Amino acid sequence: LDPSITKEVLKNRKAQIDARAAKIEAEMMQLKAEMLNKTEEILKLKGIKLRLIGDPVAAHIAELKQQEKDAVGSKDYLTAHKLQKEIKELEQKHMKTSPIQHSHANSSA
């Protein structure tokens, strides 16, 4: 074997390995970023859950909002409209009795 050919083959192979390592490292960084985003989402949801546990009216409003979303999804617009109206009334009452908690519920929605 010619040493110059062997050297060239090894140099090419090293370049391929380095390129693959860089690609894997970039993919790993992307996955880490996605994990951080998901972790942030989970923490936000846990915060919302804690607020809802401590505030039964807010929990009820959240439940009604989910029912409204489900009604719209099943094209039951009459039920969705009724739920929307009920939600609005509850939110107005809740805002009068608990403005601080209400503003947090809005900011996380």
C-alpha cells in the first residue's frame, strides 16, 4: 500500500467522522432546547394547576372552558355559546371577589 494513499484515506475518514460528530452535536443541542421548552411548559402547567387547586371558582371556569372547547370541536355551537356566556359571567363575578387571582388566570391562558 502506498503511504500517501493511506494517509489521504485516513484524512477523508477523519473528516467524515468530524462532520458526523458535529451533526450529532447539533442534534443534541436541538433536543436539549426542546427539552427545556417542554420543561418550561410543564412548570407553567403545574403553576396553573396549583392556582386552580387553591381557587375552586378558577378551577370551575377552567373546566367550563374545556367543555366549551370540546363542544366547538364536536360542532355543538349552541352548547359552546351557553358555556361561553356562563364562563364570562363567572369570570366577572370572580374578578370582583378575587382580582389578583383572576389576573393570573388570564395571563396564563
